[in-house]
Amino acid sequence: MKEVFVRLDRCMGCKSCEMACAVEHSVSKSLFNAVCERPSPVRRVYVEMAEGQKVPLVCRHCEDAPCVAVCRTGAMSQDPITGIVDRDEERCVGCWMCAMICPYGVIGRHKEVRIAVKCDRCRDLDVPACVRACPTGTLIYATQGEFVEMMRREAAAKIARGAKSLAKA
Amino acid sequence: MVKDVQDRSIDPASLEMLALAGKAGIETAWDRFERQQPQCGFGELGLCCRNCNMGPCRIDPFGEGPSKGVCGATADIIVARNLLRSIAAGAAAHSDHGRGVAHTFRLMSEGRAPSYQVKDKAKLERLMKEYNVESQIALAEAIMAEFGKQEGPIQFTRRAPAKRIELWRKLGIDPRGIDREIVEIMHRTHMGVDNDYVHLILQGLRASLADGWGGSMIATELQDVMFGTPSPTFSEANLGVLEPNKINIIIHGHEPLLSEMIVAAASDPEMVELAKKQGAVGINVSGMCCTGNEVLMRHGVPVAGNFLQQELAVATGAVEAMVVDIQCIMPALGTLAGCFHTKFISTSPKAKFPGAKHMEFHEETALETAKEIVKTAILNYQNRNPSKLHIPDIKTKCMVGFSVEAIVGALGGTLDPLLGAIKSGAIRGIGAVVGCNNPKVQHDFGHLNLVKELIKNNVLVVTTGCNALACAKAGLLLPEAADLAGDGLKGVCKALGVPPVLHMGSCVDISRILVAAAAIANALGVDISDLPAAGAAPEWMSEKAVSIGAYVVGSGVFTVLGTVPPVLGSQAVAELLTAGAKGVVGASFAVEPDPFKAASLMIEHIDSQRRKLGL
């Protein structure tokens, strides 16, 4: 299964992911119309600043997700095949158990409506809107295998370059 | 986002070159536009402020995040300040062009620019009378003084109907000096100065009026004096004007100061001889963008294309020299020219480009520099690679050069026949369609469909800039195009032998449209905002277009924009521009990307104006 991975060193803090996420979860799916929609479209990805570093945070869709476990109404559920954790708007009562248990703090709410809002990994899109919007390649949509392979290749290239320059010196 | 190359343009010559560029791996603005997607939403909404170093600050348009910048600026303040800075940049660009022309005019008047002469003595005398001065030098001084004036008025603003001037005075937006208003924008938008969005936007209007009725109008008038007031002439447009066996020189940018000299130098027998020695059959100068418009309407010099075709022209492999001055010149040309034998030659002391050969132009030695440039192009002919040569066999005839004087001339010396046609309804109204190209719009699609809709509905179209060139390429600037017009307009055009779309020049020549609008309003005894007229910029992209939009609306003309300006982050500003302005200056903006719907908006406006005038 593909997941959203984050390459921390690349984030510029532009919040394009947040903006694209809100627009993708609007009724019109167009920025210029979305700004007038009520209830206001809500982002599901958050760029935080910690220890001098910009950190995009998005639902990890954890295995055995705690937010699903604590949900009293069955609004929060995990697809057994894709592993995607999603929330049923009709069943959510806004008790915020999920928000309290989520270790990443990525469960938000509508400004005007008392229901939980979280990443659904953009069911209608091949690539989630946040990943598509990221101008620096901070967000990567890949399987875990693909992602670590990419990381390994980058690390290998770094090591190889280091070795070459040592050999020259 | 544009994916398929066929969706990038509706111009057949451009499509042919785009297909070739795609195969050859040549990058164009359309490719770079795709690589920029998605573009920053804060920027698109005008919600990013970089005016001080407590920031950059951004307002969350969805109300979850910050609603104020560090200083407390709200979305309304930030959007208004950003809009104003665009107006300042646009007004500065036009006006500095005007200053350059005025400077040349002064040097010429003092006998220090021997390459230039007075070509339109009648206009010179009219201007002297208008300025109430006795000599050419005094006129030059008086016009130069408009830029640094502190208390106004700028003389040409007095060409506006009395009611309009009175309204500007009442609103405090009658410009005091061309440079002063631009400087005041930069001051007011500095951290912690003007923070009232209405007050800010009024200053934007004032600076833009100093452009349209000041800097731009000075450029137009003095260019006419020095290079001749355009009169109807025939020429050709599109990439097919490039010739396989000639030295091809493209002059691109905005000022006619140098390009006039290049045109003269290229017909010098010595240069033609040199070209023949190099194995070419002659020298072919063609234009691009507004420099193209300037020499097109004064000399019938063919034009290779509009803004988005500059890279495609180089990609033909047929261009010995791409000679540029200022504005709308893509820095991408440097790298691209490096893939061909083309010499990319920059000439303005104000504008240098990576990868360009800089051959700086000065008024005192204009013709000599022009000859050097032409010679460089000629000697580059031997480096042309025939295997890379591909000129689309596509060009269209066009009739150009409708200055206000020429229009009055075509009408038999008075505006009366035009007024009569408007009153009778044969001509429903006048549509001014202008502006750039923008890869956000399929190239020329917005321009041509809007113009065709208007003429079909008996709206006489006046055009400048890249819209004019789109119309030229599509055959809309030919008297025969009257067949595409509604019966009323068709009859008028056939009787006068003119096209239904009148080419009035470059983008500074929108000042000609203002002069025409003022003359028509004066003849009818009304304000410009009462006229059955509307403006549009279907494919606009530049800051100059923002200033143009502001002065056109500030002069009282309802204007439809085809691409969304970065103001939607503030509902208050958007509301003021699209509705509130009507109650203030008698006109407002509309935004409508669909050219057919945009035409409907213009026609509805024209009809309601007609009803108000009892027509």
C-alpha cells in the first residue's frame, strides 16, 4: 500500500499542502470558489514548527489505529484491505476521544460544524492533493518499500561521493 | 493545467512549432507553467505580505489559521497593498517608457540626437498649442516636467471630459505628477503607513491615471511626433513572415526608439550589399509584441507574433538576431538562443539578460548602434544550421494603423458618422480589447473568441497589444472580416472600407483609446462612464495590465478580466473592485475566464448604457 512519507530536510514551510488539502475537501474543489464556501473547507495536513524545523504532519493511518479503538459511535473505521482510517460524518458526535488519543494531533474539526476531520488520503485522486501540491518533494506518495529504497539510494550516493573525494585527496 | 500540446494554443503556426519543440526537447513557457503547478494559493489570493521583515506573513483564507499578519494587517489590507504595488510597477513601466521617449524628444530638440527628426509637424504644433508653449524645446521641457511635477495637473488629463475631471478632483485622485503617485504608493504600502483598503485603492487609481493620461499618453504622442502618426497600411502577421533565404532580425519589446533605427539601418544599401555577400537574398526585419506593433503600424513591418510566440520564433532556427529592449522579454530566451545560432541582443541600459550580447543603445548614436546590430545579424547568417530550420508556412494579411487621427480621417474628417452609427444602433457600442498572453489561457483562444463574439453582435472593436496581434494573425484586421460582423457593423465597415476590429497600436497606445473615448463623450456631451463601451483583457498577465485595468476603470469604462487577479483573498477588496467602484468612479471590474460569457457581460453593459442614453 502507498503511504504519504515526509522528507523533513526539504520542507520550506510554504503550506501549499495545507491549502491544496482544504481545496480538495471543499465542495467546489476550486480555490477561488472554496474561499467563499460555508462551512469553510478544512485542511487535514498541518505544517508545524518545532526545534527550528518545519514539520508537515499528516495522519499516519496507524495499524490498529488508536482513534478507531476509542471511537464510541463507530464513526472512525479502518479499511481492512487498504488500512486507510476514515471517519463517517453521519456517525461522528464530536466527542473528541479520537483527538485526545491521536499521538500526532492530526484530528481537526470544522470551524462551523462539530465533527472530527481527518485525512482520508483523497479517495478520488491517484495521488493525494497534499503530495501533488508539494513544490519541493517533501511529501512522497509511495509504498514503504519504494520510500526506503529511495532513501537508501540517496544515502548510497552520499557515501559514494564521500569515498570518491577521499580517494582524490 | 494544460496537458496536451494541442491544447496550448489555437494558433496553427504556434501549434506547429510547439509540436516541433516537443520533439526536439525545447522547453517553452507552457512547459515551465506546468512545472509550476500547483501555484501557491496564498499568492493566487493575494494573501502573502513580504513588505517587512517581521514577515513574510500569510492569512489563512479558510479562517482556521492566522487572520492577521505580525503587524496586525488583515486580509483586506494585505490584498489592497499588494494590488497597489502591482499598479505602481505597471505605471512605472509605462511611464519610464514615456520618459525615455520624452528624453529622446528633448535631445532631438536640442540637436543632440541627429538620428531622429520630427515626422509629424502638425501634431507637434497641436501639442505646443495644448501646452501653450512657443518652441519645441519648451514643449520638451514642459513634458519632461510632468514626471517630476508635485501639484499637478498633468496636462493630458485635461483631455478627459470636464465631468470626469471634476469627479477625479472630488475623489482626490486627480494625479499630481507621474512619478509622485508611484512613489506615494511605495510609501503608503510600506509597513505601518496606509492601512485603509479603500483609501489605498483610491491612490492606486490616481497612480494609474497618471499612467494612462500621463506616461503612456506622452509615449504615444511623442512617438507619433518623431516617427509619424500611424495611418492605415497593410502588412502580414505570424511566424510565416520569417524568410528562409533572408537575414531575419526580430525586434522585440516595447520602445520604437531603437527599432525605428533598426528598420532604417536594415534598408541601408551598404547593409543589403553585405547581406548578399553572405549569401542571403536580403534583410527581413520583423516585430514581436509591442515593439512589433509600433513598427507594424508605422512602417508595415511584418510581425512574427505575440508574447507567447517569442520562444517559438527562435525555435524556427531562422532568426539571426533577436534584438530586445524592455518589457515582456522572457529571460528564457538566453538559454534558448544558445541552442541555435541566434544572437540574443539586449540594447537597453535598463535591461540585461543572461546569455545575451549587450549592445547598448544611446540616443546620440542611435543609427550607428543600429547598424552595428544589423551587421552582427548579417555576419551570423553563415552560422545558421539548415537542418534546424523550420518556418511554419502560415501568415495572414492585416490592415493596421488606426490612430485616432486615422479613424477620424477614415470617417471623413469628423466623428459624426461614427456617432450617427452608434445612435442608429448600426454600431451597438465599442469594445476595447487589449492585453497579453498567459499560459493560463489557451493561447489566443480568449482573445479571438471574445472579439468574434463582439463583432458578431455589432460591437466595434478597438484593439492594442497582444490582442491586436492575435486578431492580425486570425484575419480579423482585414476589411473582409466585416463578413463576420453583425449586419449593422458590417454595413458601416463595408461603406468605409475598414475592418470591424481596429488596430490602434501598442499597449501604451491604450492612451489613444482614452483620447477617442474622451472625444466621443465630449461630442455627446456626457462622461466616459455614460458611453456604450466596455473594455476587456482576456489573457492578461503583466503588472502593466493591472495599471491599465485601473486607469480604464478609473476613466469610467467597465472592464472584464479573463484571468483572475490576486485579490480574492479579501472579500471587501474584491467587492469594491467588482461592485462598489461603480458608485465611485462609474465603472467596475468583472472577472470572467470564459470569452463567450465575457462578451455577454460587455454586451449587456453596452445595452444598459444605451438604454440610459435613450438610444
